[in-house]
Amino acid sequence: MIDFRSITRSTDRYNFHSHTQFCDGRATMATMTEAAVRMGFIHWGFSPHSPICVDSPCNMKKTDVALYLDEVNRLRQLHGDSINLYAGMEIDYIGPEWGPAIQYFQEMPLDYRIGSVHFVRSQDDEHVDVDGNFESFRRKMAMNFRNDINYVVNSFIDSSLEMVSRGGFDIIGHFDKIGHNASLFQPGIEEQPWYKSRICELIDSIASAGIFAEINTKAHGLHNRFFPASVHWHRVLEAGIPLLVNSDAHHPELIDASRPEALRLLSETVL
């Protein structure tokens, strides 16, 4: 397992959440590596969206896993004197039958695993991706979820809690990401006591599991928010959860996007 604590104590030139040609990234692993080297990164982790048990255009295929791992090794040989490269994976939690803890992912020779929830099971027992842009989310709310935003938020958090309890991963990805689309669908929902209570419940479970959480900076440039939202950072730190600041980069020009802002704000967030 990677010693994330040692890395974060020694440098801020790291990123452990990135996507390339093997999923929905917009550049090759080689291009991303070259950009990371140019920008002075010391540690860089690849984390393609895992193979999944439902149809998804954003996830890698099972048949590409070996190719992905081979490419990590090739790039290590090519750039090993300049940067430390890691084979990670962002693993979707769909339910007990598919998530980071199942044997398939545990036997995969990865350096680390990110556990994330992107799909919510509808009232009609259909897995629906709720991670896209708001217009897509709004359509799915009407088509798949009967416009019941409380159901979607609670289902997302319930799946996250279940994923944490089952374990099998090192970092939980963007654990309050549902709040972004939910707040656009119903402004003010994140201020409601029940929502805050559920986020606190999830934070407590992450702390009990002893895993890392990420501050995901991907949406800050366009939407002026991090995941988790900065309003929760004090509570996260108070719970003793170790943090990584990741850019969730899909483009080489965005590999450091909003990380400096997040690192500065984090340094100002005192207990």
C-alpha cells in the first residue's frame, strides 16, 4: 500500500485521481504523464473508472485491464527517473455484488483503490448514473426517479455508507458529489438539517473505517465548489480523516486545476 501520509507530509506535488484513454479521459496516459512531469509532480496516480456490471460509456472494459497495467509499467520504465507512477483504479460501488471489496478487484495488482458512488438504484430497481451534468441529471430525475430528490440523495448516501462498511479501498472519492446536482435541482437542500445530518453520518463512517478522503478539485473552476464542500472540512478534520487533494483530471491542461486553491484553503482550516 502507498504511504499516503508520508507523501502528503513531504510534498504537495501529487495527484491520485486521473482519467485517460481507458475510460472517459481526453488524453492518453503518456500525454498525462508528460504534462505531470512538466508541471513538477513527484507522485502521479492513474485511476480509470473500473469495469462495471451495468452498461456505461464512461467505464473501462474488463479486456483493457491488462493493457492498462502494461502501460503503467511501460511509462514507469520511460519516466521513472522523473516521477513516481502508480496503478490505481476508481471502482464503482453498485451494491454487494459489485464494488471494491469483491474478489475481482481485490486480486487485481493495483497500488491503490478509490471507492466511489456514481450510480443510484431507482425506485424501479434500475441503476442510473447521477454523476453527469445538471441537464442530464434533471432529465433523469423526471424519467427515472419521479422527481424525488430526497430519495436520490438518501440512496446515494446509503450506498456510500454500505461501500465504506464493506471496505476494500484506500480512498473514498468525492463523497458529497450528489450535493452539487441536488442543490441545482432543489436550491437550499444542502442547508436542510436532514441533509447535514446524513453527511455527518457519512463522515463518521469514513473516520471509523480509517481510510483517506479526497478533496476533489475538478468542479471548482466551473462551479466554485470542492467535493466535499469546504463547509464540511472542519468536521472532516475534527473526525481525524486524512485528506488528499486530487484534481480528478480528464485533460492534461487541468492536472493541477484548483489544487493550489484547495491546499491554501485547507491550510487555513484550523480545528
